[in-house]
Amino acid sequence: MDDAFMRSVSDADPDIHQVLIKELKRGKEGLEMIASENYTSKAVMEVTGSVLTNKYSEGYPGKRYYSGNEFVDIAENLAIERAKQLFNAEYVNVQPHSGSTANMEAYFALLELGDPILAMSLDHGGLLTHGHFVNFSGKFYKFSHYAVDEQTHYLDMDTVRKHALEVKPKLIVAGFSAYPRELDFKAFREIADEVGALLMADIAHIAGLVAGGEHPNPFPHAHVVTTTTHKTLRGPRGAIIMAHEEFGKKLNSAVFPGMQGGPLDHVVAAKAVAFKEALEPEFKNYARQTRLNASALAESLMEHGAKISTDGTDNHLVLMDISPYGMGGKVAESVLDKVGIFTNKNMIPFDTRSPFDPSGIRIGTPALTTRGLGTLEMREIGELIVKTLQNHENEQQLASVRDQVLAMCSNYPFYPGLNY
Ligand SMILES: Cc1ncc(COP(=O)(O)O)c(C=O)c1O
């Protein structure tokens, strides 16, 4: 390998080097509150950018289509065993490239094309791979969607049951991307049993809370559980599928060769590292603080007059109705971005606006909790969010909020020692 091959990105590609520098600065000088994002540990990042990116290892540990997988097998087996321990799962597949892929693989393993599925409505906290018409899921399967209660915005399990009795799904999906309350997996399973359906939990958002003991575990109630690894769980981008042992063979085949080729071995190994970190006692504190921070944020927002879906939160996210400020989610997201508070526009239940400019924003605490911020800061951020939205056309006020954000950020080191 010659010198040119061994250059760092600063020499090899100054354009991409600048992207890294600017992204690091953006992170350092902003408050990351996108509920589906988090910061990985240095160790997870190190392994994601490691020599394992070079390997091909189609198949499963001990049964590969390529030679030279003796070390990759160690990593994949560690990831599997740790995930089993973390979630009390009988079977785990750590190869899915993403949450969407994991959901697709689970559907392919459990169902025939065109089968009926019951899942949460997209504008009530559901998501694309839970049957949206623009997504493969909505095209390949016959989805019906359950909704939250119009007054309380809570899921009402009696309503879900009635819906299930009507549509007789083969699969019920319990999971969300924007529901701020606890899911009752036991009640979902009772409904599934009553209508002869399987239960799949998609815990992508709450996996870290489940791992840290801050949200009930979907096992043993769910037959199959999918999750991304990069949200509250704080691992590399990717996903896993877990299940009762009896579904293992079908799920393995659906992942490989059904859907994927070679696994991303660098990511699989980084998942193993993240699971080890999540098994450590400090992760329980992290999960707890993530929830406490979300509650403090919700309280502060409400004290400053904000309208919050369900009047609070049980988990890591808050869903805020921004219509009282005379704007749509698109403007809200961009004005908050301008002051350095990163959120995302989001539908609220029974939203009358379009998903491209909905009536809400979703605000989450996983990343800032990793960075070390606590409830005091969350209270201050709640005030800053309201101040920003109320004064969205007042440049002077926005500049003052930006200064407060920068001051807060400077108190919390961001990847200290990481330089590009
Ligand atoms: C609950 C849930 N499942 C699956 C996904 C899809 O994950 P990915 O973006 O890795 O495809 C998301 C995305 O945010 C999600 O919120």
C-alpha cells in the first residue's frame, strides 16, 4: 500500500474533509433534539470506521459463503448474545441494514403478500413502513390503521380491539415514531390472540428505554420485535430483528438470502459494542435521565403556554402543536434550526395540514442526555423554544436565543478530542 493510499481524508478529499469539520462544528454549537437521533460513543464510531468494512460474509456465523470470516463470526456472535441478554430474546438477527429493511424482512417472513396488517396511523405516530401508501408496505400488504383518541391523544386499547375484530389482521404492529406514551404490549397480545394474529413490536424509538428498564419489554408478549440500533439505543445506524425461537429459521432466510447480501460487518461489530455499553449499569442512568429530561421539557413548554399532545410524555419525546404560533411545522423547524435547536416537523393526531408542512414538531432528549444536559437545561430549552416560535420574525430576539443556545452548548463538550 503506497503513501497515497494511506492518506487521511484531509489530504485525500478536501471537500469531504470540510463536510466532517462543518458537521462537527454544527453538532458542537447546536442542541440536537431530533427524537430519532443520538450520539454514538467513540468506541462505536471507531468500530464503524474500522477494517471490518472490507469483509464479505454472506451467510451466518459458521455458515458463510466466503472464507476468512473467523473474526467476523466472533463479532456477530457477540452482537447476537448481547442483544439476547439485553432484551430477553430467544432469537436475534443482527444483520438488517436499517429499520425499514428489518420491518420488510419481518413481514416477508411472517406473511403472504396481500395479507391484512393492523398498525398505527402515520399521522397518529406511525411511520412509513407501517403501511403508508408511498412505501413498499402499503403497496404489498393490506394495511388498516388504528388511531389515538381524539380528545386525549392516548391509544385506547378497546378501540384497537374493535378495529382488530373488524379487519381480522394476520399481523398487528405495535410501534411508533411520534407517540409520547407507553405502549401496552400485553393488551396488544391479548387482542392479537383474540383475532388470531401475530404481534410484532417495532421498538426502534424506545429500544434504549426498554434496555435501560424505563419502558416495559415487548417480550414475552410480542412474537417478533424489530428495532433500529441508532436511536435511544445509541448504537451505529442499523437494525436487528428479535423473536421467539420458533420464527428464527424463517426470519434468517428472509434477511439472507431473501432480502440482503453481505452484512455490514463493521456495523454488526459496532452493534456488539453498543449492546455491551447498554448492558453496563450506567446505561440505566442514561435511559432514566432521557425520560426525566423529556418530562422536564414537556412541563416547561406547557408552563410557557405550549400545547403538548397528551399533556406530557412517558418516554423520550414530546409532540408539540405549533399552530397557536400562526405557522406550520416547516417554518417552526427552520426558525428553530436558525437558533441552533434541531427538531423536526411532524404531524399531530387529527392534523388537517399536509405531512410536508404539518401542525407539529417532534422534540426528543436522547442526544442531549448523552451530551450530559439535565432537567435544568431542559426547562431552559422549553422556554427558548417558545420564545423562538413567538418571536419568529424578530431577528433581535432570535439572535438573543442563539446566544443563549451557544452559551449552553459551550458548557457541554462535544466529542472532546475529536478533530478532523
Ligand atoms: C419506529 C421506527 N421503525 C423503523 C424506522 C425506520 O428506520 P430506518 O430509518 O433505519 O430505515 C423508523 C425511522 O425513524 C422508526 O421510527
